[in-house]
Amino acid sequence: MPLPPRWVRRVLFGPAVLLLAVVVVTTLPVWTVLVAAASLLVPGRLRVLRLFWLALVYLLWDAAALVALFALWVSSGCGWKIRSPAFQRAHYVLTGWFLTFFFWHARWALRLRIEVVGTDPDTALPGRPELVVCRHAGPGDSFILIHGLVNWFDREPRIVLKDTLQWDPAIDVLLNRLPNRFIAPGRAGRDGGDGGDGRNGGESVEAQVTHLATGLDANDAFVIFPEGGNFTPGRRSRAIDRLHALGLHGMAARAQAMRHVLAPRPGGLLAALDAAPDAGVIFVAHTGLDRMLTIADVWRELPMDKRIVMRFWSVPPEQIPAGRDERIEWLFDWWARIDAWIEQHHTDTFTA
């Protein structure tokens, strides 16, 4: 379904979430009885109750975020100074608070454990801008990464995201106020994907990435997912077929050898490297949510009881290749390394 224009989302989506939150809270005893009864009838360890609790927390989280964002808008002079450094920082602080709250409840309800291994010192100690390049697999990996960057490493992320995330009113308002870019895959851009600065439109993805990655400061982290979507076996096969169709048979062979990741699309990262020549690059791998590719998978895994392992590798600017072809090879080399690391940390594999 096409994403509605921004004014439609502001007028309809936000108020609808607030109204739904009020209705659910005022009728919570009824919902509690119904969910408790359903939990007794459905096999599994309180799956219905856990899922309801997480959905309730997310709904209230969304509603509370909208109220806080409205308060920030009013205090900024009804948007007059909303782009000022002080209010930009206030939005990052708000992001950290809400992610901390959400992950505390997620860990409690779903028994999630997040472990970071092999963290490089400069990942945690700001001193230069970083380009954060992450694989994309399973629900929630973007949330986990941004939670880590904001709350563990005190970074201010600039993120390249899919425009469909703007269906969520709180994410829509918050991330459009900060320097981010919502990309419509397969299209140059469309209304609502302007990164919050009033500009977008028919820019290519590379041009939008260049704009976003320009002017990074010491505690900024530019976040990009080169695969362009969550890993699934079907997408992996289509990515390999696409490379063959383009005549890139060598890269297709390399992608065929990687069983846990999609072939990366280098255009966005190349544009970011050109726009931020002083930035280092941090590659991020994670595993633990790989089997949850659909809603049915999530339901089957409840209560997840998962150990999510994340690994960061830091590459200083002087070790980044200079030429375009060399950088593409370098990216594929790192993706092969990430694939090998995932192979060592879980047993779910997909046949070629």
C-alpha cells in the first residue's frame, strides 16, 4: 500500500494511536480476562499473554512518545527551533529513554539477552565520525543497533531506512525531525521520504545518502544496511539472480557462497564513503533472531528465550580502499567475513 502524504499521517495516524491507547487502557480489565482465558487454551508458555503484553507496551510506548514529541514541538516555538542543536540533542536523549524502556520490557516478556563481543575501543569512545554498516535479519535488529549506538556508545545516529517505517506515527515524527533518510526501494524517492528537512523528492538514493553523510561530527554515526532488506532465502536467491542478470557473474558466485547474508548493494555505502572521507567504518553482525522471518515464526518461538550476539569490527579511515572497484571488493570481503562469523554462532543454514 502506498505511504500516505505526511499531512495525512499527522492528521490521522497520531490521533488514532492516542485514541486506541485510551480505549485499551480504559478497558484493560476486560482485555486481561480475555487474554488470560486464551492463554489457558493455546499451547505454549503463556504465548497469548506475552504477545498481548508486548503489544500493549508498544502501543503505550508509541502514544507516550507522541505526547513527548508534541511537548517538544510546543516548547520549540511550535516548531520554530525544532532543528536547533539543543532540540536535536533533546530528541536523541528522548530516543535513548524510550529505547531503554522498550528493551527492558522486551527482555522481561520475551527473555531476550543481548551480548556484545569483541567491541573495539573506538566504537565506545567518540572521537571521530563512523559509518556503521550492518546486516539485516530478523525483526528488531534495527532497534537493537540504534539502542546500542545511543545508550551504550553515546552516538547520534543518522539512519538510512525504508520509507514503510513511517507507518508507525512515533517513528515517523521522531526520525523525520532528526537527520535521517527514508528510502523508497526501487524508486528515487516520494513524498514523506525527505528525511525531515523538507527536501527529497526525485533525488537518487546515492544523492540522498551523500546529503545525509555530509558534515558528520565526532559523535555522529551514519547507519546503513547495504542488503536493502531483511534476509530470507528467497531474497538471497533473487539477489544472486540479479547479479547474474547484470553480468556480474564473479560477484554472483561470491554471493552464492554466502549462506546467511544477502549480496550487499554497494551504491549507498560508496556514496557515504565519498561524502565522509574522515569517517571510520564499523561493520556489525548479529545472530539470534535469524529463524524469525515471519509472524508465524515469532509466534512459534514465544517466549523466545534468545541470546542475541552482536559483533563490531572497526576499520580506521586509512585502511579503507580508495578506488571504487577496490571498495566494492572490500565490501564483499567483509560480507563474507560476517557470513563466516554467523556460521560459527548459530546452526541455521540455508542451502544454495
